[in-house]
Amino acid sequence: MEGFDLLVIGSGPAGEKAAALAAYFGKRVVVVDKRKRLGGAPVNRGGIPTKTLRETALYLTGFRRREVYGLGFQLTPDFALERLRSRAAQVSETMGEEVRRNLEGQGVTLIHGTARLQPDRTVVIDTDEGPVTVGADVILIATGSSPFRPSSVPFEDPEVFDSDTILDIDAIPQSLVVIGGGPVGCEYASIFAALGVEVTVIDGADRLLGAMDAEISQLVRDAFEKMGMRVMVETPGARIERHDGTLVVETESGQVLHAEKVLFAAGRVGNTDGLGLEEAGVELDERRRIVVDDHLRTTAPGIYAAGDVIGPPALASVSAEQGRIAACHAFKVPFDLTLDWLPPVGVYSIPEVAMVGMTEEAAAAAGIDYEVGRSWFAHNARSHIVGSTDGMIKLVLAREDRRLLGVHVIGEDAAELVHIGQAVMHAKGTVDRFLHTTFNIPTRSELYKYAAYNALQNLAKHRAVEQA
């Protein structure tokens, strides 16, 4: 096979965007992926299936409208599972084809197979028709990550799952223990709770969603417990075993939880096994993630890496930008692309959570004299109209000049709403921007205005105390 300018291993967000950008600027590009459906983990096993399950569960159960109309749907488990699976598969298939259309539309060559690096930037691809050797001036590794599977967890047990295999669950259980209170654990825990499953969440940290603002984390816990979940934090080292044929989870303190099924959702590792990276001179860290510099270059000349395979933040949005930046640097594309210094984070649990910028804790640790402003969904007309009044927008700002430092949202559409605050922060704006902005009424967006008013009130109270 002829040589290429760029060979990309993996068609997830990093691989797709790098390939499309390079091809757009006239480079000969080939993408290799071992999955027949393109799009990587976000399309096949991660973000899109999980978020589709969330929306399907909310729709099928009427969860969002139960308190408004006094209605809920009682679904047979088999019916619910069939609908959940079919909807998730439908959306994943659609988005996988979108990736294919994007790449083929740019003239990118696609090869289905498993790649292994060889010397001098050549790659052997094991395909259904046999091995194929391909050379390229530049190689981008964008193979993503997989759930962390410690040897202490009995994944051979058919009722013990990770965040990939849980999508193949054979029945909706009566009870589920989720080990891991991060984004993935919280998302799945709340999805199953919405379906009526008795859910327990266990985490060794002192709170759920440890990277989020502490107040938001507590509100998530409150919401989970209101849904009927049991939340056990500061509970490290939970062990999964079978006693007399029954699946149990035992904590270090001796508590024993009986569960029909267990989901272990604590951490991910880079997909680097079998790629021949060591032989190619590509350095890995202790969790087998690829080490890169600021331009996404690995320790091997001409080989780049981007996306989850290089580690945190492991967000599809950031991975896509990393892929574009790698391609721009490799081929001197005249775009002044740099990684966004202010990427938002969204957790698609029930309730939804999002943030951008500093938490209260981060501002305090940085020695910044800060203030906060809050506005609650319960005081918002749009939230009452649509029946989702649990939520809040929280602003963190510098007292000195009212500059916006962080935005934190919990509640419906949080991952959408956070971008308004992000735009103001990118402009290094103050909370006054929200006061001088006219928002449509009724919308949830106008909550920003009232959070800004609350912040100014809190600033005035602080000054009054100082002057007293």
C-alpha cells in the first residue's frame, strides 16, 4: 500500500478530528480502527450510549414530570431493557456513520484492523484479509482508554460489570452496588435509580464527584438520597465476593451489602497494549498512558498521541481539540490552535452537573479573596413550566474587581448552561456582564442575572461588615 502523510490509529474524537483537519489541508491520511463502527469509545461504549440510556430512562419512566403531573410509568423490566438497548444502539449507529461520512467526505482512507508499530514509522495492520504494512510521515496514536480492571475484582463473575460491560447487562436488577463515585459511577447509579433499582454508591473519597465544587457535590448527594439511593463515602477498599452463591460487597469496616449486580467504575487506563510502543521508543507512564509534550509529541520522532490514551482530563471535547492541535503542529497548518485554558466539564448524572473554572476550594487555596452568587431553579419560571425545579447556578468571583472565576451548575441542562459563563470567562469578564445582558423570558439562562445580583448583594454585605 502507498505511503501516507498521516496515519491515525483510532477513530474517536482525537483521531477523527486530526484526520479530517489534515485531509482538509491536502494531506494523504489513513485511519485504522479495530472496531467496525467508527467513533471510538464515545460512540461505542462511553458518552453517547450512556447519555442515550439516561434520556431513554427519563422518558420511559416519566421521571422528570412525576411531581408535576402525579404520573409515572410502571415498566416491565424486559420491556424497559429492550427499549434502552435499542435506543442506545440506534443513536450509536447513527453517530458512528456520521464519523464515517466526515472522514470519507474528506477523502480519508479507512482500514479496519489492529495496528502494531514497526521501525521507521511503519505500521503492520492485521485485517480480515491478512496483514497490511503501511508507512506514514507522521503517526498519531488515538486509541483511547478502557475501564480499570484491578485483579482484586472478580470480573469473571457474570454479575460483576465495568462501565463497558454494563451495557450488555442481561436484565434490570432489583439491586445494584456501584463502586466509584466519580462521573461514570454517578451517571450509571442515577440511571438505574431512575429505573427503580435499589442502588448503593460506594467511594473511598470524602464526597462524590471530588473534582466538583464541594457545595455542588453535596447537592448531588442530597439528590441521590432523595431518589432513594444509599451513598457511602469515605469507604475505601470494598471487596466483592460470593458467599454461599450470593454476591456481596464487604467494606473495610465490616459492613456487608448484598447485591444482585455490582458495577465497578473506578478509573480508566490507556489502550496501549499490543501497539509495540516500547519497541518504537514511545514512553509510557505508570498507568500505561503515553507521555507527550505540549505539542502532543511522544518521545519517538514523528509520532504523536492525543485523547484519553495520554490521560486526564479524558473528555471527548478536549480530545478532539488535542487531535486538531497535533495535526496542526505536525504539518505546520497555519492555525493558531492551542488547548483551551478553560474547558468545561459535564457530568450527565441525574441531576446533571457542569462546571468551568475555579471552585470555591480552588479560589481559597490560591489565596484569592472571593465571593459567590447563587440563583435557584425553584425561583425560575421556565423550570416550573417544564417541571424540573431542582437546581442552581453558582458563580465564583473575585471581590476586588468582580471578575468571574468559576461557574457551577446543577440541574436540567447544566452542561448547556455552563457555556454562557464560559464565554464571559474567556473574555475575562465580570459578573456585571450578566446584569447588562437581556435574556429571553422564560428561560433558565436568566438565572445568570439573578446569580449576579445575589453576588453583588453578598459583596455589599461583606463590605458593610468590614466597615462596621
